[in-house]
Amino acid sequence: MNFIVKTLQQAWQYRGFVLGSVKREFQAKYHQSLLGVVWTLIQPLTMILVYTLVFSQVMKTKLPGTTSGFGYSIYLCAGLLTWGLFAEMVNRSQTLFIDNANLLKKLNFPSALLPLISMCHALVNFGIIFGLFLIFLVVSGQWPGWVIAALLPVLAVQLMMSFGLGLILGVLNVFFRDVGQFFSVFLQLWFWLTPIVYPSSVLPSSLQPYLAINPMYGVVSAYQEILVHGQWPQFANLVWPLTFGVSVCVLGGLLFSRRAGELVDEL
């Protein structure tokens, strides 16, 4: 965990550079765009609408434990928005050093800040979308109450997992370009192995014990318990995601520390 502590210290030391980079990247993304930040909302909202129509209406999906007419939509939003943040962070991180090759060659700054800048940018996008989702919960009368505070430790575990895994993939992808291609395919499979568009109860009882192997299952189910049922999550289910997050952060830190000197030469 020394790598994480050192990165946070560097982030504070170079906070102007970090905040400026996030701001510039956000502005550049919507430069000369008529709809601007609205494009951040269109893709996830379109996905949620399609899945809601297909699974909730056409297939008449039943969501156990809730009688609200908004139950499935909230369940779906909780899963898709959570997964969207994870996928964006990991996807951006795996090509981060390659995409910023010129920056790494020209400027003298801690290159470990690049994954952190990417994480902050993803959090800004997530904050906009999730903020609208919270407004929807209030307007629809589905606000979960004080239990909403439990989202903070769950989000912390999720960010640790995303940062560590993204850092590992980012370093490996510099030396082995097939890593990014493979993981993009694997990420699609991982999505469908996580109960996001379907409740875990629809799986055969013989398969349900294996859900715990998936670290994103504990994170997504925690969001769903809080936002759908208004209940405190089962923190025991977060032990494995937390362990996984710490492990990938340590491994990512070691890998980056050993290969940091070779990154620029390889790029």
C-alpha cells in the first residue's frame, strides 16, 4: 500500500496539474459539441431504457423483494451505473500510458498520476449521471433514507478495485498490446456474469454459490441493496471485493514501480 500512499502524496503536491488535467480533458471532450455534457447522459440512459423495455416489459421480469413499480428500473440503474464507472475506469486505464506517450516523453511529472487523473475524470461523469438518478429517487418517492451513506464505503472498495486492475492492465498493455484487446472481450463476458440486468435468484441453485467468486457481484449487490431495498448492505459480502482491491493495488504498484523506467522507452 506504500504505492497508494505515495501516489496520494504526489497528487496533493501536483494538485494543480491533476485538477487542470481533469478540467481540460472534460472540456476537450465536449468542445464544439452542441449538446455538450448531455452526451454523457445519452448512452447510459439509452441503455437503461432499452434494458427496461426488454426485460421489464417484454419478458415481464419479476424482482423479488419489492412491490414498487419502479423496483426493476432502480435495480437496473443501480447495476448499470455501478458497472459503467468500473468499466470506464478500467478501459481508460488500459490504454492510458499509450495514449499519453507524448506527454510522458515531454514533461517531467510522476507518471503514476495519470491513472489517478483518469479516475477523477470517470468520477466526474459518474457524479453527473448518478446525481440525476438520486433526483429520480426523490421525485418518485423511492429515496432509501440514511442508508444512502453506506454508498461511500462501497464506492471506496469499487474505486480501489478499478484503480488497481486498471494500473496492471495499463502497464501490461504497453509491453503486450494484445492485453487490451483480450480484456475488452473479457469485460463483456464479465458484465453478463454479474447480476445487473437479471436478479441472482433466476440462476439455478447449483450456480449461485459461484457468484461470490466474482468481486463485482459483492459491489453491485451492495448498491442494489441500498438503492432498491433501502437496506444496509451485507458488509461480509464486501470482504472479498476489498481483498481483491487491495491485492490488485499492491500488485499494480509493484509492477509499475519495477517497469516505470521502461515505459517511456517502450512507448
